[in-house]
Amino acid sequence: MENNHIICIDLKSFFASCECIRLNKDPFSYPLIVANPSQGGGAITLAVTPYLKTLGVPSRGRVFEIPKNIKYDTIMPHMNYYIQKSKEVVSVYLDYVSKEDLHIYSIDECFLDVTHYLKLYQKTDYELAKEILAKVYEKTHLTATAGIGPNMLLAKVSMDIEAKHTKDNISKWTYADVEKKLWKISPLSDMWGIGRNMERNLNKMGIFSIEDLAKTNPGILKDKFGVMGLELWNHANGIDTSKISDFNGQTKDKSYSNSQVLFKDYNEKNIFIIINEMIDNLCARLRNSNKECQNFGLGIGYSKNTPGGFYHNIKLDSPTDKNNELIKYASIIFDRFYEGLPIRKVTVCAGSLKDKKGTQLNLFENYENIKKDDEVNLTIDKIKQKYGKNSILKASSLLEDSTIKERNKKVGGHNA
């Protein structure tokens, strides 16, 4: 197993702390929420100060959910200022590590691989993390927390679960802490990478804790969730083979992608109308070029007043150009990472493209059914090529939330 020295750093209540800097207030004593006041009680709180967190106010939620007896000020988000402050923090990190050893995970969170820097600085990973946090505060007046681990997973979970409760905002986990600390995480959705929907799916399987997940037969998880099931099992056992270098400086494989900015907010009840339509178009493009993909990625961007989202890419068991296969993987990714927030952007990506050489079968698949599905898809593709993309549509494309008919009238996302 990997035994590196990874530091995961998160800026504490970032948006709210930035606003406190602008207002010359102390985030640890000032009751402030970042939200759009014009949206009233239904507005989403993008951040609250650490002071409000001590009173039980969650960092994400709706304004009306804040107890009436708690007094606070509300301020509109200033995204350009947050981006500026984030850049200032990143410049501090780059004073300690090269850009190849830095992974910017989000506007307020980064991973640093300090494995090869400890001898240079003559410090332990803990001492170096402490120095970096102090330098961030000195340069930006932002308080940060840090998790240290032998891989990216344990560094991240150490930070999420423990660092915010320590005196110096730093926590270190090793493989020896997997059973003592990682397995004790409950509910499941408190674990990085397990969303509410995935938690419900795991609960239905009788899995209620990370220890339950770690002790589940990985074959059962793979049958249920595909390759992501194996990733879940590995993470539950503290195993993570990803490296920061995996995210930096790579030559990208040939890929096809499709992104869509939506004209209204969507949620888990209607977003798959959009995702299914986008995957249908993606697969038609694969078939038209006689390609299959070995990787599939799904990205979700939240509403403009709710910064954030996720993008996750997984390697498939075997190359495919089949709609139902990619929809299955999209559902697994969505269930695992979706946070229940309003959605305004969707991205689907087919990567690691290969020439199609024939269908790969296994003992559990019916060749005749697969052949019939291929013939139906090719027939639909030919009809659309001859009579136009709107000549044949799924029934779901007639629903109000569908965008496919309008998008089919456009070229490259613009009016034809």
C-alpha cells in the first residue's frame, strides 16, 4: 500500500471567513451567513461563520432552517473576491511544493504531496503542515485545517472527521487508524465520497457503517455498483492508489464530451431526463465513429447561487458504446457524490476511446438480446441521420423538463 506523506488542507468556512476579512470582523465571534437575501427564507446558505457552527447552524442548508432564536447578519456572495483569496492561498502552497505536487481539489481545498520535501525542510509532515497553516494565516488572515495521511483518502478523511476538533487544527491518520477511526464513521454519508443516495442503497444491503462496508464481500459490491463498488470497498479499508501526479501534467486520452448549462434548477427527481438524453447523444457519436469508451465521467455543477459540484471519472469493466451501460454508471456516480443541491450544469464524457472490434460477452449476458439492442440503436441512428435528430425521440423527451428537442435544433449549442 502507498505510504506517502499527503497533506489535505481546507480553508475553514471559506466564503464566510472571506466576508469577515472584508468587513473587518472575527469569524469566530461574528454571526454571519453567506446567502442571497432577495431569495428570502428559501435561499441556500453557502457558508456560515465558525461562530454560528458552534450554535448548531449547518454550513449548508436553507435560511428558514436556522432557529428563530439565533440572530445573524446575511451577506451576498462575492465570488470574484473568493477566487482572489483562493489564488493567494495557492501561492503560499507553491512556496513549499512544486505545482506537480499540488492538486487543487476545489476553491477552498487542496492536496499537497510533501513526501520528497521532508528532508529538504528537515521537518516531519506534522511540523510542515503546522508551518504552512501559520503562513496561510499570516499572508491571508484565513484559518485552515489540515489532515495528514499515507494516501489522499486518509489525509482527506482525517481532515474531515478529526482535524477541526484538534487544538492546532491538524490531524494525522496512518493505516493503523483504519480500524480504530475510519471504521467508526457513521452515518455512511459522513465518509468522503458517499452521498445520501449511495448511503440509502448501502443501507438496503444491510451496510450501515464503514466497518460493515469494509467487511462486505467486494464481489457483491462490484456486482451491484460495478468498478465503483470495488473503489468503495478499497476506501473502506483505507486503500487509495491515486496519486497527485495522476491529476497533473498528463496527456489526455482522446475523448468525446457533452456539456449543458440548464435554464432552470433541476434536482434528483428530474435531472436524469437530461443525463439520459446527453448519454444517448454521446453513444450515437461513439457508434457513428465506430468507437467504444473505456472510461466514463459525469460532472454536476450546482446553481449559480450555490457554487460547487463534482466531476468523477471511472474506468469501465470493458469498452462500450451502449446507452444503458453508461446510464448505469452515471446513476452510480450521481448517487455517490450528489449533495442534494439545485443543479444547473451537466457534463458527460466518454474517454480512452478504442476502435470497436466486436462485442465482448460474458456468461451472464444473452448474446441475442445484445445483438438486438445493437441493431435497434443503429436503426435509430440511421433514422435520425436521414430525417433529423427530432424524427425519433424517447417518450421522456416529451416531458416539460426535457431539453433535447430544442438542443437538436442547434449547432454546437447555438441557434442554427
